[in-house]
Amino acid sequence: MAFAAGVLYLSGQALAATEEDRRGCASEHNADIRIGACTRVIEDKTTAPAVRTMAFRDRGVAYANKGLQELAIADFDEALKADAKDPAALSGRGKAYQARGQYDRAIADFSALVRLLPGSERAHNDRGLAYLHKGELGPALADFERAIAINTTYVGARNNRAVVLARQGKPDLAIAGAVSVYVLLGKGDGTFTAANGSPLHLPSPPYDDFPSPITGVRIWSSFMP
């Protein structure tokens, strides 16, 4: 019996993954434990191909959560070799590319995801964020608008749209979008104070068309998933 690269071997063979390993690989919150469990599943030669593919994807998520984006991308690549249309692997790799500042590759993955799931507000929002980080405000705004059209209460897309509008020099529209985020998050009761001091009552969702400027409302400084 010998230790090699942190894995226990017997007669030159890695020990078989346990059912606990398979569960841990799929759902363990601790990234280090999840990586270890997934590695054992991947290296077990008796693991079914479909299960090994999922293990690569799940380990990729764990690596990404630790900030190890290059390792995450390598695992998502392995998952996508088996299934080029795996939505979770495409999403995970796109986010890893974005975290590395490789925005064109991120946009390519999110575009593939949008083609697979055209009705997914999150896919549109994720691609919009990649465009926004790249500085392409027009395509970013279009994706956030589409995400909101799919789900009018999607707070992340509304916040991100407000950021784009502010950068485009449209403060009134940006503030209106920020107000909608406040209301949807329960940080306001629908009543704000207009610039002249009179109460301003917001209409029902999607809060897109009402007078401004409005005081006491700010746009969230960070992007939202």
C-alpha cells in the first residue's frame, strides 16, 4: 500500500469511489472536500462515463469557487467534450473566462447558452455582464432588456441595466431602474420623494415609466448575477 499524489493506491490502482464521494461531488458546499470527492469519482475506472462527465463539471464549479479559474476551465472542457450542449458546463466555463478577463470567450459560451436556452433570463443576464465588462454597452443593454422581458422581477438584470444607462449618460432612466430594484428587494414601499419634495408613488411593475429625477435613491455599485 502506498501514497501517490495524495491518493491512496492498492496494487497500483486507485481505490474505488464510494457513494459518499458521489454525493459529496454533487452537493458538498466545502470546495476542498468537493474537489477531493470529485477527483476520486473521476479517477475510479469503474465510474460510468456520464457520471464522470458530471464529476468534471462539479469539480470545475468547486475550482471556480476557490478562484482557480484555469483548473475550472480545464474541467469544464472535459465535461463539454462529452456533451457540447451541457448548459451548466457552458455557464461555468463562461463565468470562469469572464473572471480571467477573457470576455470574448465568455461571450461565446454565453451565446451558445442563449441558443440552447433562449427563454433563460439568467443566460441573457450573464452574457450582458460579459459585454458590460468588455465595455460594449449596446449589446449589454439589449441582453439585460431581454432578461427583464422574460422575467420582469429579475432584480439582477434591472440593476445591471441601470448601470448601463448611467454609463450611457441617461441618469433619469438609470435612477428609475434603481428605484425598481429597491422596491423589488423590499427596501422601499413604492413611495419616494421627488426633487420638489412632494411624494412620488410608483406604479405597478415593471416601474419603467414615471417622473424623475428622484432623490434618495442610488444605483447599486456592483453588478448582480
